[in-house]
Amino acid sequence: MSGSFGSGGGWRWRRGRGEDCQSERARTLDDAEPGDRCVILRLRGRGVTRQRLLDLGFQPGREVTVLRNAPLRDPIETQVGESFVALRRDEAAHVFVEVRHD
């Protein structure tokens, strides 16, 4: 999906590149629960946040595990490969994942 700013002053989504994220189990990483094993489908956004996520190893096709939430649910601790990464929820909202039920 790609976004655009409409004349109504709000953000709206239109169909596009993110159609693979429409499955029943697809969601953003900030909605995943501790213990969930997920596969990254795609990253939303551009610029610094997207580049930071890529640099941290959040790349499409990689597996990520949600380990735990901080007491106020922000940040969340994840594991990507051998790395442990704490993400703020607003950053995790840029990562579309599919939860694995193995």
C-alpha cells in the first residue's frame, strides 16, 4: 500500500505495493504479542526511520520474535537473527509481519 495526503487533510491509504499484507494473519509488529514468531513482509515509510530499521536487520523475509513489552508497553524487545533490538511502538508500526503458528 502506498499513502497519499488527500484534499480532506487526512492520510488515506490506497491499494498498491502492500497488497501482500492483506492476509488474515498480517499485522504490524507493534500489534504482535510477546512470544509471537513473525516473518517480515515489508516496511512502510521512507527516510530515516525506514533506513534505521533496515540497518537493524528488519528486512523482508527475515524472522523476528517478540520477546517482551516494557511495563507501559513501550518499547518492545525483539530478536532479529542473533540480535536483540528494542523498538518504540511507533517504529514497530512501520514493520508489516505475518505471525507464524508453528
